[in-house]
Amino acid sequence: MLPYKCISEKIQKIKSGEISLNENVISFFNKIDEHKDLNAYNFLFKEDALKQAVLVQNKIKQGTAGKLAGMVIAVKDVLSMKDKPLTCSSNILRDFTSVYTATTVQKLIDEDAVIIGKTNCDEFAMGSSNENSAFGNVLNPYDKTRVPGGSSGGSAAAVSARLCDVALGTDTGGSIRQPASFCGIYGVKPTYGRVSRYGLTAFASSFDSIGCFANSVEDMAAVMEVMSGRDELDTTSSPNDVPPYTAELNNADKKFTIGIAEDYFGDGLSPEIKKAIDKLLKHLKVNGYETAAVTLPYSKYTIAAYYILTTAEASSNLARYDGAHYGFRSNESSALIDMYRNSRTEGFGTEVKRRIMLGTYVLSAGYYDAYYRKAQKVRRLIKTDFDNAFQKVDMILTPTTPTTAFKIGENISDPLQMYLNDIYTTSANLAGIPGINVPVGKDSKGLPIGAQLLAGQFNESKLFQIAKFIESTF
């Protein structure tokens, strides 16, 4: 265990001399080496991190440090950092180096965070198990025969195994919340547009959100407070003011009305997960929270709509990786069309190829109206379901996943079964609302169970407040 619970405690211990930030960073690198079998990291930035640690420690002692001073953060390898590798865990970008830094990462650096390295993930963030990486599988710290979840599995495993303080992830259909559940930690997906996507390698541009993993709600809120806000480099980023998330945690005793949607508790849900959520709900009721039934009738269409729309966007976004502009180029090419075909065939993995083909199909002549246009209409109906529900309740409580972490290889040959792991999380991305995973127990095998809380757009504060209450009392 780390000798501190959260960033505020860590800063106090650095000020008092009880902790040396330099030694703290070294201890993380030593622990990463001890747990290299987890395969959580693609790249480590040891020299840079140690230099930054010395500078930040001096700032802390002088009282000039930023909000995240001393926080050691890992970055998912789909976010750019100038002069550092940006591979998206794909062979097609294996030797690519970024020429600029993502807005989110730069904001962390500006507030004196220490960036320790870049984490493994499913290739181009496509997957629910982190089995689709060109760098190999990431293992679950709770059981190394099981997956950590995906696509941000490396970030989740790194935080769960205490190989960093906080890690950034991206969430297109549950890629933060699902691995957070599998690894027994907190994970938040913000409202679409709350955090700039500038510097994020696009998978599905109208779905992608950048969030984070942490072992404490305070750390999670602190990072999101820094990362959120308008960015002139991203026209989809919201101009809405960012609340002081950490200060508002003091309102953790504020009582909310919690919606329960029976649509999320049907067939396929593990009885042990249902039991854990029922226990949490009883705890909340005893402590003054009110509950109300809500209906989300279009939830049954979320997986279909999600995989039609995201694969369509992926097909468009990944067209740029052609062997000509940048990245991998096949040597087995005698003509231009052969170079395109061979570079993409050799550079992309199976899951990425599958999604590109699906997306190209649903966008093709004769199928656009039948699939893509219809899915867009369903997306609007799903958002309306949530809008109506949030007129009655402050937030909605659901399972995060239908099961706890499954075995490596268990679902890899069955894409449909793999996609159904996202059944409770994709709706938040379709609707553009924030969601958070909160650890709520373990099953009979000792595997973590997570509960998901969803709120209306730009209501992240409510999620942090109830998560803090659960962290403190449950």
C-alpha cells in the first residue's frame, strides 16, 4: 500500500519531509518492474519523471506548486505527448512519435503532475478486454488469468496495482467504467465535451471522452477539475463553467433521488452483482437517499445503435492510416493500391479490421438509410429517455458490467459475446452523459464488483459527491 490515501495527504507529507517525491517516483518504477508481468505499460519516462519530481518537490516546499503537485500519473497510449511514442497499441503506429501534446496532458503538466509513462490498451481503443493490443495482453491484478477490462485496461491495472497514483483513460462505450469495475477502482467518464479531445487519437469522434482512474474520489475529482473546460483547439469542447469538484466533495452528505431502471436488471446479470447493488441501495436508503423507478424503454437498442454508429465513425477516422501519410508502410507493394492494402492488412489487428469493415458496410450505398440513419434516430430516442428520467431523479444507479472479470481468451473468439460486456455502459456515450464506476464489493471468487451511477449532462459534481459518500460509509 502507498503511505498516503490521496493527493492532499501526499502533499502534506512531502511538505513535512515524511515523503520524498523523488523516492516516491523511484518506488513506482521499482514496483512496475516487479509487476512487469501485468504488462500495464507500453512506455516509461523514467528520466523525465525523476527530473520533474525534483522540480515539483521544491515547488511544494516553496508554496508555489500547482493543484496536482506530486501526483504521479500514467497516460493511456492514445493521447499524444510531444516527442514521445504514440502507438495506440497498434503495429501501424509502432514507431510513430507525436509532434505535440494533448490539451488534457498539458493541463496536468501545467499543474505539476509527474507523468510516469504510457499505458497499454486495446488497439485504437477498440475492445472490452485489452486482448487486442500489439503489445500483448494486460493482466488483471486481482487474478492474472483474467482480463482487466478494456479498452483502458493498462490504465486500470496500473492504478489497481498501485503502479501510479492516477491514470488517464478514454471512454467511447464504457472503456473507463468497465475496466474500473473489473479492477476494483474508481473510474469516471465525463459529459461529452466537458474535456477537450485535442490530441486524442480518434476512434469514434462523437462518442470519445477522456476521463481517469483513481483509488480515491478526491484524486479523481482533482484531476477532472484540472482537465475539464473549454479548449479553443477543440470546437466540440463545452464553454460551460467547471465547478470546483474537490471543494464540492464537502457536500458529500447531500441527499439525492436515485433512479432505478428495471431495464438494467434483467437476464444476463450476475446474481452476485445484483445482490451487491441491492445492498448498496439499501445502505443509501437507510442514510436518507430517496429512490424512484424510471423507465428507459430504448435501452434494449443501445448495443445495436452503438456498434453501428461507432464502427461507421471508426471506418472514417482510420482511413488516414494508409501507409502513405505516416506510420507503418508495407515493403511488399508494387503499386499504390497494393501499398494501401498491404499496409493496412499488416498494420491493423483483427478487431480493428472487423470494425472498419462493419463501419464501411453500414455507410455503403443501399445500407446507409437502413442502418446508419436509423441508428442516429435511435440515439436521439435514447437521449430523450435519459432527459425524461432526469426530470424525476438526480441520478440513475445500474450495474457497471453484467459479470465480474472473465478469463483471458474466454470471449475473444465470440465478438457478439464480447460486445455484450458493454451492455450497461454504452447508453451513457450515446446520450453524452457522465457516468462513474464505484467499487461496491467482491464476488465469491474475490473479484471486484462495480456499480455505475449516471447523471444528467454536466452534473459530474453529483456523481463525485455520492461516490465520496459511498467511499466513506459503505
